[in-house]
Amino acid sequence: MNRRDRVLEALGLTPIWVRRTAPVEERAAPRGKADAGPAQLSLADRPAGERAARIRAMSWVQLKAEVAGCTACALHKTRTQAVFGVGDERAQWLFVGEGPGAEEDARGEPFVGQAGKLLDNMLASIGLRRGDNVYIANVVKCRPPGNRTPEPAEAHACEPFLTRQIELIGPTLIVALGKVAANNLFGTEASLGSLRGRLHDWRGIPLIVSYHPAYLLRNLTDKAKAWEDLCFARDTMDSLRSGTRGESRIPR
């Protein structure tokens, strides 16, 4: 016992009580209760403008990882896996569809069912092949339940992903397959008939609208019109490659 302790004992001031808890303001927040700072927010929880800006700065590797784990809309709750896209990442040809179906959801690749077989035949008819100077993507990356049409909020959540894919690919020509794909790319509500047969522009990239292969499986009589669209797309690509100005619409 040192001198200080003997003095305190003589004065009756022992034992000395020591506060074991820190003041309220110094106590650590309970585990899991701390406020989430900006660095802790997932990309899906960030404001739409900030989220889109971050996605537009991503590389292929970062973009694929973000799509695989995306929770920005309710579709992630029922998917087996996200369907990113497939093909040549520097392709001149980009085909954009609506969204994955059941088989695509299971296999993780777009257009692999009966509609996919028809698309492969359509490509072959104009000398193209999946993965060879061709990239295939969808407006939404997760399957809508029952293969329904994607809701506007779902398509909006996926829009930055598709935009970044297009920017990274830098295609010479985009072919929108079906009304849903076309209207989401244009941000409008227009009939397929009013969009077919002429050359459009998507942020400086020529774009042609045709039928979705799944539609053609149900409406065989429109295959002739789809063939016209493919020939128009092939002639347009030839003109773009040669640097000459081709027809701006299908010749009648």
C-alpha cells in the first residue's frame, strides 16, 4: 500500500469505486445498429443518378459482377441467375431482346430456347453466327415471372446496365428485336409497325427494329417481313462499313 492509499484509508475514503462503463456519449453503438454511411450503401440503394454514373464508369468485369448481384428491382427475388449477355465484346452487330425466359434463366445465356434457335437461323440467313462479331443482350437481365413483359420500373432499373454494355461494345449497328426492346431503347411508346422499315439513331449509333423471334414462332406469316428487316440490316451494315450512305428505309 502506498502513502496515498494509507492517507485515504485513514480518512475513511476507501474503498475507491471505479466507474466501469464509459459515458453515454462514448459508448460504442450496438452491433448492427450503426447508421449506414455513404460507403456502406449498396449500389442498388444509391440515388438513381449516382447509381447510373457509377455503372457508366465500370469495366466489363465490374459490370458483370454488379449485374450478377443486382437487387435494384423485385425480379432478383425470383431469378435463378441474372442473364448478362453473350458474344463478341467488340462486335459490330448488337441484337437486343426483351428479357430472359425460363430456359435462359436456368442456363444464364440469352436466346437459348426455341426463340434462340430461330434467332440463330435468322443470323445464319445473312451470314452471321452467334459470338462471331455478334453480341446478344436483353433489356432486363432477370426473368420476369411467367415470362411476362417487363414492368417500366424493372426496365428502368436495368437501363444503366444495357447502356454501359452498348458503350463498351461500340457496335456499328443495333437491331432491336421486338416492341419492348425498341420502346425501351427509345424511351417511347410506339407500335412495331411504325418503327420497322426505317433507320433510327440511338445516341449516334444506327438502329433497326424487327420482330422478336418468340413473336415469329406464334405468327409465322410475319417471317417474310422479318426477312425484309434482316436484308435491310445487312445492306445497312455494308453501307456503314464502306462509308457510303445507304437507304434510310426498306425500299418498297
